[in-house]
Amino acid sequence: MVRLPGRPATRLSRASGDTRASQTPGAQSSGHTSGRTAALRSAVSGRSVAGQVFVLQVVIVLLLVVSAVVAQVLQVRRDSDLEAQNRSLAVAESFANAPGTAAALRTPDPTAVLQPRAEAVRKATGVDFVVVMNTDGIRYTHPKPDRIGKKFVGTIGPALAGGTVTEHVNGTIGPLVQVVVPVKDAAGTVVGLVSAGITTAHVGGAADQTLPLLLGAAAAALALATAGTALVSRRLLRQTHGLGPYEMTRMYEHHDAVLHAVREGVLIVGDDGLLLLANDEAHRLLDLPADAERRSVLELGLDDETAALLASGRVATDEVHLVKDRLLAVNQRPTDLRGGPAGSVTTLRDSTELRALLGRAEVARERLNMLYDAGVGIGTSLDVSRTAGELATLAVPRFADFATVDLFDAVLNGEEPKPGTALRRAACAGIRKDCPLYPVDERIRFVATSPQARSLTTGQSVLVPRLRDASGWRAQDVERTDQVLAYGIHSLITVPLRAGSLVLGVANFWRAEKPQPFDAEELALAEELVARAAVSIDNARRYTREHSLAVTLQRSLLPRKLPEQGALEIAYRYLPAQSGVGGDWFDVLPLSGARVALVVGDVVGHGLHAAATMGRLRTAVHNFSALDLPPDELLGLLDELVGRIDQDEPAADGAAAITGATCLYAVYDPVSGRCTVARAGHPPPALVHPDGRVEFPEVPAGPPLGLGGLPFETVELDPPEGSRLVLYTDGLVEDRERDIDEGLDLLRDALRGTPGASPEDTCRAVLDRLPARPSDDVALIVARTRVLGADRVAEWQVPSDPAAVSQVRSAVTGQLADWGLEDLVFSTELILSELVTNAIRYGRGPIAVRLLRDRTLICEVSDRSTTSPHLRYAASTDEGGRGLFLVAQLAERWGTRYTPNGKIIWAEQPLP
């Protein structure tokens, strides 16, 4: 008999319907045989657990036996097939390599020689045939003579090549394996073929004789296994009393539910009022004695009302009973509702503890919600003050009535905190606005006895349950602390904002409306909240520092003021991005001949790397522009430079590499009024005519810098005097909310509304259409064109004759006199004499001289030669070589620029 824990054996016998305990010994003896027969019949029927086990084991044994037999049969067949192959191959090779076989094939009648030999070999080896054939497959031998001289049925190609052919075929004598091997002469030439074959039935006959023995052994094993299974099932039948799976499962679940009820007391009382079972929780709630089971419930020392309820067995639902100092909710049901034993089952629940537990669970749930909200609600931006405000806002009113965050000034600026310095109130939140606490932005220096100072010094949190009794806190500011106490604030928690070894400041939580002071559990919650916020504040501090460094670097690389020039009236704007630092830049570069170059560019990417690359590109443009290169050639040099930068500086630590840049380069000539433009992947310029008409000239885009492979193209524009050229970066016309086409339309509308406006007013009107902090950097240049009038330009053609130099000097002297520049006559004559003489001596005609009166006096000498003179120091014995040295001494600047037709040597002198 199987005895379940906690239940009497006699009880289990009644539940299972076992009546054999009441039989007399004589009855037991007389019914022994019939009992075994009934048990065996029950086992075989499969309705009981024992029967199901018996059937399952028999099926498993039968499957194993069948599997073994099938495996043996398959193995026998495989071995037969392998034996047939090996025997056929051995016979064929032996006959093919036998002495005289190759020679017999060359005789006039090979059949006469080979047929007797083949038949003798066939009979001796037990194969079904040995066939010798020539290379065309015509048989010389065969067991049936009528088939000699006919074509062999099978594959002979590989054998003719010197190989061996093994085939499984269905012949007239049944399934067989045949092998074809070559017959080679002494030179290794295939002179014939030999085929041997045997049916698999002949090979496997011996193995098939073992199959009856195998089946007999399998049947014996099945019989033994079935007998053993029957014995095991009979034993199991006795142990389970013939119960089926459902009845045993129901009994176990009923008993297990009683024993393992959680946080509820469970009692089972019989119909005679005896306590049959009481779990541990029932013992605790009712304070039952250790030997309470099998005793009457009226004798357990319970109060009369509760004892009467348990003894009565009546149905009760959530009846509340006061048992000693506990308020219990009692539920009671009979156990015989579904044919079970008579009695009742009672459950007890301590409603007092349940209420307290629910309260604690609600508090714990709220704290978990706060921590979750802190994880997703604090640190949504990389702004230190905003992050501090998110901490204060989260804590009020769920945790505190007022919350303040005080940070070191250095932290707000992105630097590491400096202990001993004053703090600044970065955030304050509360249930009311009239709180007398220090306001936001107030600089605070806490006294040594205050909780905040102790937190900053020790790095530990401080709990002040009653502020009225905290003399150290009141010493901070007696007048203000009295106001705080009068306001109703009575408890404080101060937690340092720690990020690693750094203390960034303190967070203060104040309680006023809630009468209970803060406790140790709330201190732990405050520390957890502040710890999460401190990480976000430190991240924001680090970002602020890096962003400040990047912005400082970027601004230091941009032009601080525009150079002096007279060709264009220029205004500009630069707006950094809301987050991150880009690589936008612009420049205004005076060139020779009163010309001016305008540059706008944008490096792909953000951060210090982009800003540094922008500085390198700006420096490169300065250097390349000094060569007076056309815009397309200058962009080509920049393209090579950016490509080298990308190759030489791969991305480190997973950072994005600079993958190119865009640039627009324009050169404006005030003498001709012409503007030459080229761009590399940059947005096109805008041209605002004096009448307010706006157009975007068609300038070929070209690939971005750094991609290489394609040349750049230039476009020449002839804007009327007073027109405005508008150059910009893509941050002005493109962002996440609109594409570039929409941005260009908005820019057109902004420029159309400013006819006759100055460049400064145009910049203001354009930027008014942008958000206060754009998502990308914005660089904007507005340049109004000017034209150098004909009265300020003089030109002469010079013959290729040294005598013409004096004529040029005379003409220039007269022109300078007309301009009122007599003080520059001497130096200008020397400069022109040297430059014109060099052009006549070393250049090619035609030669021209041009004077420009701009901010400086510009002398230009042009010829068709591409050879540029260079400055050198002449020795004391040299007769020449001092001309350019004089030009360099007399002129403020001088140089050479190349044109499609030659070169121009120029020199500038400051006006008196």
C-alpha cells in the first residue's frame, strides 16, 4: 500500500475502495486464484496504470525485436551484394591476367581456346558466367554457346580505357552483379575484355539460412520480455490498487493543494469533528498544539465561535473571526460534494497582515515605477541644467514636496568640480511656488555644519528627520531657515551627486505636506534616484566640455574679420548647430588685379575631427588662392587633398571617418564685372538682381571633394552692378523636416522680399526664416557687386621694342598726374621699366600694360609667354638680376598669374 504524506493509511484505503482488509482468511485463500486472474485481466485491459505500463512495455519490446530483424535482413543483403562484387571482380581479373589469355585473343579462333577455360573457371569459382570479348564487345565465350559471337550487354567504355566497370543489372537469371575488366598485352594495350557475374541470390543463400534461427531467437526474446513485463505490471497493480491515472492524479492534486497552500491556513476536519490535517500556516494563525491532528476541534483551545464553526462543517464564506489578536477571514466547504469522504475543508486568511502587505507592496511598486521613470525621464538631453531639473521634477510630489539640486559652477560650464568653491542652485521643483528656499541661479556657500557641506565633504547621504532640531542646518542662514520652518518644511534628505570619484553637487529633498519624516528606506530610494541622475549629469557635463572645446576650435578657425577690398560689399553670418559641431566654413580672399574670391564649404561629419579638417581645408584654399588658379583647378587640388586626408586618417574607436566635403569657389573681377564659379557637390549660389529678381544660376555640381575621378566645371556670370551674390551651406536650406527643393523655395521667397536691401539686411531677412537653433551649421555670405569704372583703369599696348619703354613711362606719368598720384611716379616708372623690359626681352608679344586705381595702385604687364620670372640675389660682379629685387622692394605685393593666353606680372603699391 502506498501511503501519501500527511494522510492516514486507512483513509487512503477507503478512498480507493479496497475492501480486502475486511475479508476473513478463509475467504482470502479461496479467492486467491480468482484475484490473480482479475488482476491480470485488469493489467491487460489498459484501463489502469498497471495495464497501460504493460501494453507500453510490450509494444517497445516488439518494436526492438522487429527493428533487430529488419536490420539483420538489410545487413545480410548488403553483405551479399558486396560478396557478389568482390567474387566477380576477382574472377574477372584473374582470368584477364592469366597467362595465355592475351595471346589467345590474337589467334584466328579465340573461342576454341578460351571457351573451355572460361567454363572451367566458372564452375570452379561458382560464378554464373565468364565472358571474354573483343574490344568491340563481341563475345568469344559464354555459358550458352548460342550467344557466342553476339554483342555483350553492358557498359564497356571505362574498361576499354583501362578501368574496371561494376554494374547491377536484372538479367535473364535474375538480379546480378557483373564486372568488366580489360585484358592488356605486354605493352599495356587493351586487346580484349573479360566480364564475370554472379546473381545475388547465389551469394546470399547461406545468409538466408540463418534467418529462421534469428526469427526464433527474436520470438523467444519477445516471450521472455512479455513475461517479465507481466510480472512487473502485476506488482504495480497491487501497489496502485487498480487505480487508473485520472483517479491517482485527482487524489494527488487534492492532497498536494492542501499541503502547499501559500499564505493561507488550511484545515481538514472529518465528519466526526476530528482534525485530520492542519498546515503550518493554520498552526501559526490558530496557535494550535503540535499534536492537534486526530483530536477534536473542540479540544484545541479555540474560541467557542471558531470551534463551533469548524465542528459544524457548515458552509462559510469570508466570515471574520477574532482569534486572539488576529482578524481572520474564514472560508469553509464540505469535502463530499463530489463523492469524496465526509468532512469539511477550511481556509484561514489573516486580513490584518494582508492589509499591511498590500500597503507595502503598493509602496514598493511606486518606488519601482519611480526608478523606471528615472531611467527614461532623466538624461533626455545633454544639458546639465535641464537634467538637474528633470531629477527635481521627478521627485515632486511622488517622493518629496520640494526638491532642489545644487551644482558647482564648474560643472555647469562642463569642467570638473572644484571642491571648496560655491555652488549654484541649478534646479528647484515643489508643490507650491512661494517656497522660501534659495531660488534657481542663487550662489550658495554652505557652512561646515550644514547637511549639504557634510555630504560634499564625506560623499555620504545625510538624513535629517526633524529640521527644527538640527542646529547645524539652522546655522546656514538663521533668518531663511526660520522662514522655511514657518512654511512647514520639517524633514530633509541630502544626497551627493557622485560620478565615480567626482562629487558634482548635492540633491536635497524636503518634506512639508506629509507629516511623516523621511526614514531609512526613503533615504535608500533617494540615493538610487540621485545615483542615476548623477550619471546623466556627468554625461551632460562631459558633452558640454567637449562641445565647448569644439565650438571654440571651430570659431578660432573661421575668419574673425573680413579683409579689406573694394570689389564687393559683404555681410556674413555663422550659426553653430544645436548639437554637435560641424565643418562649415567660409572665406573672403583678395586676389591680384582687384579681384576677390568667395569660398563656402562644408566638411561631412561632426565633432572635433570635422572642425580640424575644416581648418586644414581653409588653410589649403588660402595657399591655393595665392597661386591665382582658376576655380576648377583649385577645386581639383582640394579634391586630392581631401582624398589624402581620408586615406591617412582612418576612423579610430568606431568613430565615423571624414568621407568628403563640399565647396563652392567664386572669383569676382570688378574690372570686367564677371564672376567665375565652380562647385563640388555644394548647393548652387543665389543671384539677386537690383530689381529684386532672384535666380539660381546653373552651375554644374561636380562630385564632392574626396571622391575624385571627375573634373570640375566653371561657369561665368555677368551680374549687373549692385547685384547680390548669396553663398550658403546646406544647413540653411535642408533639414530633417524638409528637403533641399523646399528649402531653396523658402530662400527664394526670403530674397525676393528684399529688393535694394544691403547685404546686412539681407542676412537678417534670410535668417529670420530659420529656427533659433538649427539642426546643422549654417554659413551665409551676401556680397553686393561693385564695378571699377573706366576712369580708374588705363591700358596701353607696347611694341616688342626696347625703345617703347620710354613711351610707356611717359604715358604712365601722365595718367598718374591725372589721378593725382604724382608721389608714385618715380617708383611706378622703375617698376614698369623692369617689368616691360623683361617682357620684351624674354616674353612674346603682344605686350600690354594696365594700371588700376583701387585701394592700391596696381601695375600689370601681360604677354603671351608662360615663363615666369623669379627673384634672385645678384652677385656684386653680375651685370643683371637686380630688376625684380627692386620691384619687390618698391611694391607692397607682387606676383604672377597665368591666363589662357599667357601670363600677367603684377605689382601693388599703397596709395599715399
